[in-house]
Amino acid sequence: AALAELLNAGADTVEIARNTPAILPEGERRLATILVTHIHDYDAIVESASPTELETLQEQMHQLIRDCVARHGGVVNEASGAEIVSLFGVPTTYEDDVVRAVRAARAMAMAASSQGALQSGIDSGYIVVQPSTTDGEGYRLVGSALHTATRIAEDAGPSEVLVTQSCLRSILPFYAV
């Protein structure tokens, strides 16, 4: 009815909400793509940088990652120190969440190259998602996709994006491997 009213009122364009329902307070199981990104060689940076330099680098990298993730339809769930966890499919689901995550990771690696290197891992699967109770921002996550993405991010080389086999099947039509 609301769409018909907009069209009858002469609206030239109509934006249809793409958001899926909010995550239930008690949590839910949801298919999501997890992008875990590490600042490469972070321990060496911590040992050699002043506290101010370290804070500036972290802020710049975290903001760069937030921008790239948001531009591709994801959200940064957690950013602390060297690790940034981003979600595609939570709270908004798209059929190409895996492709969006890969595009975000590649954009981040390219954008960060002047400041340092990032290493990323991506996995997709069912996770249990609950709204965070501590600050109202972000989500608590449980599931193997989070652990797998974290593990392969650690294995990635500088400026490298690693994906699992299940993600590879989703992106093959879009990328030459």
C-alpha cells in the first residue's frame, strides 16, 4: 500500500528498503560472510613506533577498512589492535555477500599499500549472531566461519586475500583464479 501511495503521488523514484529484519535480541542463526583483516607485521610496528604513531596508524587503518567495508555493503563488527572483523550478511543480507567481501578486501589492500600491508581471510557459513549487550554496537558471533576466517587471515601474506573453498565457488564467475 505504501509503494502504491508513493507511485500515485507522482514519485519519480522509489527506494525500497533492503534491510533484513534486525537481529532478534536472543540471537539467531544466520548465513554470513566473515572478513577478518590483520595489519601485517603488527608486532614489529608496536615495538618500533611511538604510542602516538601507533595510535595514528591504527586509526587510519581502521577508518580505511570501515570505509571500504561500508562501500561494499558490510559492517565492521570489531576493530581492536591488529585485527578487524567485518560482516557481510549481518544485519543486511545480499545474495552476493561473498563477492562483496572479496571486493572490500581487495579495495582495502590497495588503499592501505601506502601505509602498510593488510592480510585478509574470508569464510562464509552459518553463525549464531546476538546483539552486543555491552555497548549496543556490533554483535557477538559464534561459529566456525569466524574461526576459519581468522586462521586463514593469519596465514595470508602481505596484501593477500585468502578465501575458503566454499567462498571460491561463489566468486569463480567474477574472478580469474
